[in-house]
Amino acid sequence: MTLFLLSGDRYNLNVRYLPLMAWLFVGLVIYGVVDIVTRMVDGRAPADLGGLTALALLISLGLFALHKGGEMVLASFDRGGDLIRIQRYGMTGRVVLERPFSELVAMDVRVLRRSQHRIELRFRSGERLPLTTYYVVTFNSGGLNRLASLLEVEPTLIAPVKR
């Protein structure tokens, strides 16, 4: 679950994506790693090849989850300053993308499954800029509708291709 937070008004809007479940999962992985290491140090668990392999796999799983779904996104839409700024913070560092607000023509909602979506901003040049690199799980469309109304664009649903 990712928290989708909106603040501001139609002239200065801020959107935040906080990947709460990914961070909680990584916290659980860290707890497991610390538990295994303390058991090995105390002698309650053997520090053999199986234990070290399990430890390495657990660390790898946590890093994978953090890399793929642990990215925090801050997007600001400044109508007066004619600027859209998307800041992504993740394991690969910080990425800042800026586009003119006046070039925004539509908001596409790319649906992966019934409750998973990703918002893409569409510009006059034809560029599609996703707010997040991952799909967000949601159970209602209230935030999407509010974002579309504040940006004054009509959201377009793009359904997955059926095979």
C-alpha cells in the first residue's frame, strides 16, 4: 500500500507518494536479519553455509523490495510559475524532472489490474511522464478524481491488453 497524499489548491498543488508497505516490509526484513545474526553470535544458531545463505537471501529480498517499490515521490504543480516538478527518492538516488505546466494536456491512468494503477501525465509533445515508476494499489478513485479536477484535465483510463 502506498499513501497518496494531496495538498494545496488548483494554483499550487503537491502530491506525495509514500510507499508505506514496502518500508514496513524492509523493516521486517531488518528485524529478521538482526535476529538471525544475534542468534549466530550467541551460538543459538550455527553459522554454517545454510544460515549464511538464508541471511544473504533475506538481505537480497529486502534490497529488491526497496529498489522496486520503495521509491518516494514528491510532485508539485505550480500553475503560476508554469512548472511541474517531480522528485523521486530511491535507492538509485534522487531524480528531479521538470516540465512546463502549460504543456500538460491530459492525465492517463494506466490500469494493471483491478486495484493497481499508475498515473501518467501527457504533454503536447506527446511525452508521457509517469508520476511513479511502480503501480500503486488503491481501493477507491477519490484521490485520482480530486487530482484531475485540480489539474483541470479529464482522466483517461487505459486498460490492460487482454490476451
